[in-house]
Amino acid sequence: MARIKMAYVGGGSTRAPGTVASFIEQSENFQGSEIVLIDLNAERLELVKTIASKMARNKGMDLTITTTTDRRAGLTDCDAVLTSFRPGGFEARYLDESIPLKHGLIGQETQGPGGFFMALRSINVMQGIVREMEQVCPRARLFNYTNPVNIVAEAITHHSSIPCVSLCEGPLYTPPQVAVAAGLDPSKADATLIGLNHGSWSIRQAYDGQDMIPVLRDAWERRKDDPALSSHDRRVLELAVNMDSLPNDYFLYYYYKDEILAELKAKPTTRSQDIMASVPDYWTHYREQAAKDAPVLDPKRSRGGINELELALDVMDAVFNDRKEVWPVNVPNRGAIADFPDDLVVEVPGFVDKSGVFPVTQGHMPQQVVGLVKMLGEYQALTAEAAWSGTRIDAIRALATNPLVMSLRKATDLYDEMAAAHSQYLPERLLA
């Protein structure tokens, strides 16, 4: 088993208790390891540490847990760095979601203008993290969960020698989600999805060992007029049947753009406001559990559930324990998908062992869906460069290429308003 020192940047977040719970669930893989929880809020760090320490003790895990608000000190001599943070908090996410709506555009955490400004803020912080890693833990690997994970990885892989893999459970969750939308048994669904993060389609899909598409067509005919079917599931099922491929559900923002924009405008609150309304109860629950001898997280009162960022820890285990496993990863293409440049970060199955993470060759994406994904790939590359070293005009050009924007005037007006709103989290070169 691997004995590692892992720094967790974002260790005082609402997701942190669930993340350390995931690490402790894998206690047999990481006995004798150390977690350094890094965040800006010392009080919440101590709360997460208390929960984690008690969970580890009750599990019989030999685990050292420390906390710090000094990021550089926390990163020193680490073997692995897990990043999952939100620059500006949910308040910044609210701006990402609400300001675009005023301009007639979808506001969302990873898509469109909202995702664009999340990328600018995240990469601004990531530059400091990788710079410090190069100095104090140059042999460490970076496991990133900070959104938008594809754009963050795109920037880092072009500008740092630190090995970086970005991760998201989307490819694992999509097959059972589509099955549920069809009224099928999710345990019988299996598929391989490739493309970009939050922008992948299946190239192989099976249900109970048979091609899943005919099964979905039959389900669509049965369910398309069912009033009990949610609008989300209806769209996912309709999109899969018409495209002959299982879609990541973030594609709904593009293929049902007008409908979803109208729904977001009509909704009295944004998603971030809904989450912020729950945050006080999350911390109340965490304080209650920290006071107990045997903390138990309630999935209904824990942000994201009781086991968070499991995929990152699975990949970490595969690297440090040389598991020779295949997991969905976001890494440079290196020929894995024939439709994209070798250096573009793509989401594909990756072979993981002690040498690192290697994309597995997949061939082409389905022709009927690849065009939009190529547009998103160009947007991803432009946004990563603008965020890392670009100027205001570079950023506007990148934003204008986003398929949910596609307007220079809107991109310019929206950029200036959102950049001003987020100015404390952006470098000066993006504000001038």
C-alpha cells in the first residue's frame, strides 16, 4: 500500500468532509499517509480535521491530518495535490449565473459565460499553486477537481511540467442516468464516452449486453408523452435517440438552449442561491458530527453526499499503488481521439499505473455530434490561453467563440460587466 503525503487545496470547503470520508474509506490503500488540509478559513479547517481524525480512528486507519492556511507550507514535500476550490465562493457563482441572464444568455457554472469566468478565476489561483508546486514539491502529481476541469487542465498542461490530470464522474454517471430516464435498470447500462469534460458522447453503449440505442428508442415511444417524465429526462432521452449516442447531460444547454434559457429566467432563484440557502445547515451538521465520538455524515445534510471526489482517490490509488486500471480522465489527447489535436485536453478512458495516466486510443467520435464538440474544443484552448497570459481582448475573443454566446457585441458587453463584478479575483491584465 502507498504511504503518501497529500495536500488538499479546498480542505475547508462544504465538500471537504465527504472527500476525507472517501479517503478514509480507502484506508487499506493509504495506511500511514498524511493529509494536509489547506484553505483560507482556519475554523472550518479544524472542523473538517476533527471529523476526519475521528473517522480514521474508528476505521482503524493510521492517518496523520494537519491543517494550514499557508498554501506554500502545506504543499511542501507532498506526493499528491488534490485541488477542489471555488474562487469567490457561491457568491461569485451567483454572479456567473445571474448576470448572463440579463443579456439573454444562459448563466451556468461550467458552460457559457458563467463557466468562462469560473475558468478565469480558477486558473488565476492555479497559476500560483503550480508555481509553488514546482518549487516545493516538484515531483508531486496534481489531481484536479476545480471547475471547469477541462479548461484548468488545458492551461496547466501547456504551461507547467507538473503532471496534471483533471477528473469528473460524468462518464461513469451518464449511462445509468440515461437508463433511469428510459425507465430501465441502471445497473444493466454500460458505455464508453469520449470528447471533452461536460462535452462527451458515447461511442459504445450497451444495455444488458445488447446495443442500447434500440432499447432507448422503444423506451422513448413508451415514455415521450408521459407527464411524469421530467423535462430533464425527456430531453436526455430524446437527444440520445436522435443522435444514436448517449450524451453528457450538459449538452442540453446547447440543444435545448431557448427552452432552458426561458426556464432559468422564470425561476425565482439561481442554483447558487439554492445551494447558499443550504450551506448553514451543512455546517451545522458538520459541527454536530464533529462533537460526536463516531461522526456519521448524513447524505441529505452534506454537500455532494457522504463520499466526495471518489474518482480522484481511485486514480490516486491506481498511480501510487500501481493498479494498472482504466478510469475516465482529462489529459492531453496524444492521438486518443482522432478528431482533435494531440495537445488538446480531452476526456477519455485512461490507463493508470505508477508511471502516470495515459489516454487509451478510441478513434473518431460520431460524425453527427463531433462538430459542436470541436467548437467547444477551440473555445477551451482560447480560454485557457487568455486566462493564463492573455489580455482583455484575448478574453473577449475567447468568450465570443463559446457556442452559447456567438456574438461579439454580447461578448464585449457581458465581459466588461462580469469582469468588473469579479475584479478582485482577476489579474489586472484581464481588466484593462
